[in-house]
Amino acid sequence: MATDQTATRVVVSFPDELSAWGRDQLTTDHFVTYLQRVHEDAAPGDEWEEFLNVGCCGDALTLTLRVEGLDPADATGIGEETTVEFVEREGSVHGGWCVQSADGPVSSTGTQR
């Protein structure tokens, strides 16, 4: 039976072909805050089509994020206090700019591949 409980953590997967630049954009505080605000409800298997910032030039970088799980497992809500954890899954990223490729911009943190 589902509850209206807010999750303390939501695990969201992204395609493993996402570049270091894309990973940096995915994990910014403003993007995580955006996810917490626009996705009030979630369940494992939900897929979200999201846009990542590619800067002032290039086409949109849109990718599919997938909800892999919530803590506690019976939670159905996401809120400002919910921690968003990102994990890789096998998959492709399609878009029009080299931001998705190895030739694109390098990671700003130096911690991403």
C-alpha cells in the first residue's frame, strides 16, 4: 500500500554515455533543486525527460532520467529535504552538440570521467 510519505533519498539513474560536462550539469545544486520542486511524486521505474544546460551555444541536451528507488521504499513523495543520488545505467545520449562527446568541454570539477 502506497503512502504519502516523503522520501529521504531518491536514486536516479542517467545514461553512462553522458559526458563529464553533462555530469557536472546534472549534479549542480540548481538542477537538483529543480528536480525536487517539479517531481513531487515518484516511483521506481518513472522516467523523466530533462534538459541540461549546454551554455550559450549548441542544441538542447535532453536525456532520460529514471527513478531507481526511494528511501524508505514505501515513500511516494519528493521534497526539498530529499537527497537526490545519481547512478549510471547503460544508455545513450542524443543531441546536437559535442557536449555529449569526448571532444566536448572537460569537467569543471576534475572528478568526472
